[in-house]
Amino acid sequence: MVYYAPSTREAAAADPAARRIRGVVFDMDGTLTVPITEYLRQMRRELQVPDGVRILDYIDMRLEGERRAWAHRRVLEIEAEAMQGMELSPGLVALLQFLHANDVRTAIITRNNRAALDHFVNNVVARQPPEHRPFFSFDPLLDRSFAPTKPAPDGLLHISRQWGIAPEHLMMVGDHGDDLLCGIRAGSVAALLRYSDNRAFEPKAHVVVDRIDGLVAVLAAGFEADMAIDGDDTVGV
């Protein structure tokens, strides 16, 4: 087990060299926002994606020609429908306020398309009260055009280099095994936002919370993480 010191200004001032979380990288759908499970099920149903296969992998590796082009168009159409109901995850503002107050950087890595990410920033965030908007200072914002995307660690390692923060000082937060594997493979802490239907991913999580603001207590107090958890894809999709 590896001990992470509290991610607070006071703790950092007292012991600047201690291992602590200095940056948090978020998944978007189901993490920063409420889950879009029904839309994902719709994609699988319409595209006839087999169980255990990632939707985008199925399209790019098993479809060809016009069928592949149609599938990509249909994914974009369903994602556009999902955008209209996009809402913040309960407790998110409290977590972002804590991170902002303690100089912990934030970013986003999503397997969604750029239009959905822009909708989150330009519409969902823009609707927040003016006093809350400074907390939503995500940078960079990586959509699935940054390849390879999750569960590959490349996006998280890119952010690590851009920030000048070692991967072991980063936390990847998500609701899916791909988010956790991304974090593990980068050498970062993987945190699962747990729902009733994603408990199968718990074995790949260093930290588990049932509401996203549960991370405030974890980061404020410090925590232990089993960094020996491996990045093998044994939990499926």
C-alpha cells in the first residue's frame, strides 16, 4: 500500500515533498455528468455490438465501408440526443471548489466526441451561477480524437507532461473500467464513481466513492492506495 498525504494547501506547506494528488483528471459522461447508460445501450442495440466489445473498437475493427461510415454517423446522432439531457453529477461543485481552493489542477479525458465536450463547457457549465464558474477550470480537454483513447494511458501521460506533474501524483476519476485502466497503466491513482450497475469495475479501483463529492474527504484526509493493482483488462466493458 502507498500512502498519499492530504491534498490541501496546509499539508503541502508543511511537507512539500510528500506524495499527494496534485492533479485530477475526469471522465465526462457518468462522472462529471449524470450517466447516459440508456443511450449507450441504444448504440449497442442498433449497431449490434457483441457483449464484451467496446463500441468504437467494434466499428473500427469489425465494420467496413458504408456500414462503418453509417455506424459512426449513428453514434454521433445518438450522442447528440444524449447532450440534450446533460446534467452535472450531484456533488460536483463541492469537489471542484475544494480542488480549486487547494491548487489541484483539473482536466478531462472523454471517449465522447468534441461536440459533446463543447456542449458541456459552453452550455452546461455556462448555466452555472457566476460564482461557481471559476471552479470549472479544466485544461486540457481531450476528446476521442486524441488517440489512442482510454483505456490506453496516452491521454493521461500527455496531461502529466503538459502539467509537469509526475503520473503518480495524478488521479483519474471515472465510472467505467476504461477510466480505471487508463489511470493504472499511467501509474496514477484510479478512482471509481460507483453506481448500482458498475460494481464489477471495483477490483481495478484504488479509491471508490458513491458520490463524486466523496472525494473531498478522501483528498482532505489522505488515503492509502494499492498501487500493485495491475492494468490487465479483466473486468470487461
